[in-house]
Amino acid sequence: MNAVEKSLPEVRKHPATGRPQPEDLDAAPPAEARSTDRWLLRKVSAFLGAPPIEFAIRGGARVCNTSEPLARVSFASRAHLLAVLADPWMRFGDAYSDGNVTVEGDLVEVLETVYRASATAEKPSWLRRAAELAQHRPHVNTLAGSRDNIHHHYDIGNPFYSLWLGSTMAYTCAYYPTPSATLDEAQTAKMHHVCRKLRLRAGESVVEAGCGWGTLALHMARHYGVRVRAFNISHEQVAYARERAAREGLAGQVEYVEDDYRNIGGHYDAFVSVGMLEHVGAKNYPTLGGIARRCLGSNGRGLIHSIGRNHPARLQPWIEKRIFPGAYPPALSEMSQIFEPWDLSVLDVENLRLHYAQTLRHWLALYEGAREQVRAMFDEKFVRMWRLYLAGSVAAFSTGTLQLFQVVFATADNNDIPWTRAHLYAS
Amino acid sequence: MNAVEKSLPEVRKHPATGRPQPEDLDAAPPAEARSTDRWLLRKVSAFLGAPPIEFAIRGGARVCNTSEPLARVSFASRAHLLAVLADPWMRFGDAYSDGNVTVEGDLVEVLETVYRASATAEKPSWLRRAAELAQHRPHVNTLAGSRDNIHHHYDIGNPFYSLWLGSTMAYTCAYYPTPSATLDEAQTAKMHHVCRKLRLRAGESVVEAGCGWGTLALHMARHYGVRVRAFNISHEQVAYARERAAREGLAGQVEYVEDDYRNIGGHYDAFVSVGMLEHVGAKNYPTLGGIARRCLGSNGRGLIHSIGRNHPARLQPWIEKRIFPGAYPPALSEMSQIFEPWDLSVLDVENLRLHYAQTLRHWLALYEGAREQVRAMFDEKFVRMWRLYLAGSVAAFSTGTLQLFQVVFATADNNDIPWTRAHLYAS
């Protein structure tokens, strides 16, 4: 059982009396109601491909297709179960956040089982229709729309993120030279991996589209002697990054610009974007590629690092609505629309999906360790919402539902490119 | 000056008298005709972006925009020049093969200059229209169509190919650990690179789609202890490969099947295809991917190695008609249609374009050294046609017009994939 779940109340109590509320009493409901509940719970199990998980109405019916279930998923009431069934991809997350669904057992393992099972399960048409109806209009990535979307996620407080991102404050997939590397080691290794892929040389200039808290820009300046202009539309992140650059004596080499990638001007030796593409929106990819092309001269090269997919599909709708408005992880066919209209040459694609699962495991562990602080900053609902997001993300990468692509590209006629990739692995 | 061109007659002689034919005499044509010829030659130069090349009518008008031209391109007569202008992408190749266009200077360098210049030149609309009109119906890759297409290229004689492919008889891009590696070293290194990318383990089974003269299949069996079923529809190549496997005592481990990739059955640990995709045709990519998916179990992985492009475009029409009927080098967006319909996960893409330029330089040098044997096997027209093909291919890869993609993929839920790519570079 997950340590956190253990400490969470499985039974809701009346706020005044402290006594269990009616739907949580273990008194047996009428036999007919139990039979209906069991039928519904079997529907849930079947929808998920009959995983080894017990499904239950809290204090009521239980359904399980194995004597040793991996975990138990409990709904607070039949009404909550019905609500989830009507729109599972959206309402499961909300019900979990509200405590109306609880999970006894390892949350990541449960979600991995669910991801694996649902990838192969036959979806009954009524559930598929319900899921389709639940598709809502995505948040638009216009200049103003992007600002709103980014504000929603990244401006909820630097202190919050600093609780669980590790010392680098890098909020993107790390690179673990070995699986036993620590989070901070892996984030530092990721930055070196990116710089080596770009073959940065002292004195060169780099433009960064979407710089988070500014860590990579500082790393490039400090270790590779380059000048960096780094763009970001998150006010909180830019403020943090500027303060950090000044404190570390790198403000002369690194300029943070609070502006949209679409307003990037100037000429640079390299273009880099780590973890921004997810927020760009597929219809803007040719625009992004055009900006990269315009920025780069004949020796130009670039790197784009992004969450992706094996085939085009929208983001899990609950994540898209509650966590990342406007986000979209592209398939490679979609990413190619960054490069192909501009004759940019893709030199190297590396899929780091297992590294992102590992990064997220590290973030989740730090997050769980800091949950009391998170609860004090926000509330229990927020704690559960972000736990589900992080655990679900581990599961999405570990089961192959999401990918992580690092794409190195160059202008078409650039022959000053590495002969092999051996230099990336030289010690 | 290219050694070969030096030895070729610049002036066509009457077959009986041995005297120069009228259009090659250096007697000055009338001034008016010269002026028209110069106007036409300036058109050619402008169309190609005014490269530092002299254009001439043999024994007549000359046009050059520099005092130190890189080379001279001569047309046998105004009629030949007009024919080339009417359909340059097709007729230049034919005129060169027939000796009605000659090149004094390094042919590769001339073609590189032309490729680079034409990439940036403004195409006048009448020339663009002419080029479009020249688009002919491509050869169809049905089962029978593919057999005809492959026969056209690969069944022209194993002795011919053995003159210039080196000892490995590998007719695909090599991998040069360093630029100074020899052709044979690089072909062997390529096969190891492919096997390492597939992480072949002793006792595993591999299916190969399009096996050429069978070299990779033998290499996998000998060095990695795997069993291989290798498919090819070229009768000559399969006969050669079977004889070789028997001679090398590997017939028990390697089975060569004279059949189309669409008829591959069975289950294997790995799927590999090196240099076949160019002949598959983009509309058949989902079929190819479906076959790979069906062949592979949950630990499945595969590799596809193919000539490609930065963006979708048809093959140079002369190459497509005279050399490679039915061939089409895809952009990555097109290649992704192999993988995306089947949820296959792209793990690694490596672009080896400079390695293919180097491979082709080595082939061209061997080819030039064997031109007397080639002439004896065929005729002078064939010698010139294949020279142009090889030299033009060097130029296409060295200028970034063509790419070479090695794509590693795996089934979506396969977590038994390499943690990093460092093992590819361990000595």
C-alpha cells in the first residue's frame, strides 16, 4: 500500500460530529442494490480489460476477478461510480482529487495496470461514445491563449515546484547515464547531453525557446561558454531565472526575455527548445520551424525535446483540462511539420521514454515527502490532483503510452555536423 | 579534370572516315546563330543560379560568368541544348549518357555545384512547367510491378556489381567509424552498427526484408549467432546469396527466400530491412509496418535503413526512369506511416547522409577503375549512364538533397530496450 494512501481517510466523516457519513457505513444495502452495484463494477472491470484489481463501492459491493488483487479502487457511492462511468477519462481524475475515489495499493502500479489493460480492451460502443462526447474544445494557443495556458500551470508558485523538482529546477525529462543515477545527476547529465548534441562551442550564440526556470541557459553559458537569449512567457519563471543568473554572475552571458517564441528575432548558431513543444499546438509547428530556420545561418543546428506519442492522439482529457491546458504531445509525423516545410534536416531522434518514467518516479517520491507542505500551500484536493498527475505520468511513460523525443536538426546544407554520435558517449 | 572525362572523345568522329563531324568543327557559325546560342546558354546558367561553370555549344558559343570556371559543360549542338532545356531533369541524363553533353572537370564537383545552385535559384515558370510536364507515371509497386522494377536494376549481372561494390557486395550506405575507413571496413562496421542497434542475442530469430546479395544475413548469423530468414525478389541476388551461404557453411542458419516482403510469415525476435524501403512505395508503408508488427512479439524490435528526404518530393526523374524504376526516397513524415498505424515506437533515428556520400565516392572510384570491364560487358553509353548516376548520388548526399535514415523501432510495450545508446559506441 502506498504510504500516502494509508494515511488518507478511507471513510468520510461528518465535519461536525466526526462520525462516519451514511454511505460509508458498512451496513449492508438491500440485496437488489448490491446486485446492481456489482453489475456496474463488473462493467468498470471489463472496460479496463479485467485487471487484477478489486473494484468496490465504499462499504458496499465488491468485484474482483482474482483472489489476490493488486489493489482496491473504491468509489464513495453508486452515484460517484455512475458519474465516472459516464465520462471515465475526465471524471476519474476529478473523483480521485475529491476523495470520492480512493486507491489502496500502489497508485502507479494500479495506473500502469489500467493503462496496459485499456490499450488492449475492447471498448463497448456506449463507453466510447461517452468518451467522445467528453471531448471538449481544446484551449487555443494564440499569443494570448498561450499566456493564459502557461500561467495556469507554471505560475502556481516557484516554492511549490522547488519542493519536488530537485536542486536543478528542471521540469523536463532527465537523462540517466545509468538507472541508479540520482535526479540531480540525471538532470545535469541531460543538460550535457543536449549541449553535446548541439556541439556548442565557446563564443557561439544560442536562442532558447521556452526556458523554464532558466537552468539550461545557465548551464550552457557556464560549461560551454556560449551567449544565450532565452524566451519564456511565464512571468514567475522569468523573474526566478533572472534573479538566479544575477546571483550566479552569469547575467552578462544569459538574457531572459519574457516573450513568446513567435517573437524571437536575431541570428544564432543554435536553436534549442526543451519541453516547450507540448504547449505549442500542432497547427503552429510550421511557424515554430520557420522561426528556427530564420534564426539559423548555414552552420545552423538545433534541438527540440518534447513529450510525444507513437501515433496522433489527444492528451488524456483530465490532464489537459486540470493540469496542462492547451497541451498536446505530438507523433513524429506531426513533429516533422516543424522541419519539412523549411528543408531542415533531421539528424538524430532519441526516444527517452524510460528516462521520463524514472524522472517522474523521482519527482513523485519527493512530492510525497513534501505533501504536508503542499497541503499547507493549497489543500488536500490539490495534493491528490497533483499526485494523480505525477503517478499517471509515470504509468503513461512506463507503459509506452507517451514517448519522449529529442530531435537534433540542422540546416539542409550544413556539412559541419558530427561524423558519428560517438562524441556523445566519450567520457 | 576527371581522369575519365580526359580520356573520352570531346569531338565526335565520323565512324567511317574518322574525321570530326560537322557540328564539332571549330569553324565559327554565323554571328546571328552564335548570339542565339549564347542567349540559350545564359538561360541554362541562370536556371542553375549562375554557377562558376562554362556552358558551351561544342565548337561554338561559350558563356561563363567567371574568368576561372570550375568546369566546362558542352552540348553537342543547339538541338541537343534545346532538347535538354525542354525537359532538363530527364534529358540532361540521357544527353550525357549518349555523349551529347560532355563535362570537362570533376563531374561530382559540377553536379554538387548544380545541386546547390538549383536549390536556391528562382525557377522561371516556363521551365517549372516543362519540368512538371516531364513528370511521368511512376512504375507501380504491385507484386508483379515490384518484380519488374527490381529485375531492371538488380538482375543486370552480379559480375557487374562485384566490380565496384567491394568485397562485401553490400549495396547500401556504409558506416565509417572515421572518415578514413576503407569501404570494406565501413560496410562491416555498418553491419555491426545495425546488429548492435537491434541488440541481437545468440539463439534469436531475425527476418530480413530485402536482403541484397545476402551479406547482412550471413554477418548476423556468423557474428551474433542468430537464425535468419531473408527475403528478396531478385532471382540473381538470391542465387548468389544461397551459393555463398553454402560455401561459408551457414546454410543451416540462414534461409534465403525468393519472395516478396508482403508474403513474410512467422514470428521473429527482430525485423530488419536495409535498403529495401526505397522500392516499397509510400502507399505501401502501412502494409510494411503491419507485417513488421505481426512478425514481432512483445519483445520485438526492428530497424529500417533507407534513403530519405527532408521533405516529400519525387526522385530525380532521370534516375527513376533509367536507373531505379519505382523508387521513392521518403521524408520522415512519410516513413512514420510504417510505424504509427501499428503503435510501433520509434526509438532512434540516425541520419547518415555524409556516410552515403563517402560510400558513393568509394564506389565511383572503383567503378572508374573498372570502366574498361564495364564497357566490355555493356557499352560506352552504359558506362556514362552509371557514372552519372553514381556521381549524381554523391552530389545529392553531399549537398543535403538526399538523406539516409536508420530507424530503430520496437513494439509499444517493450521495456526491454537499451537504457542508453552508449553500447553502440563501446569498443
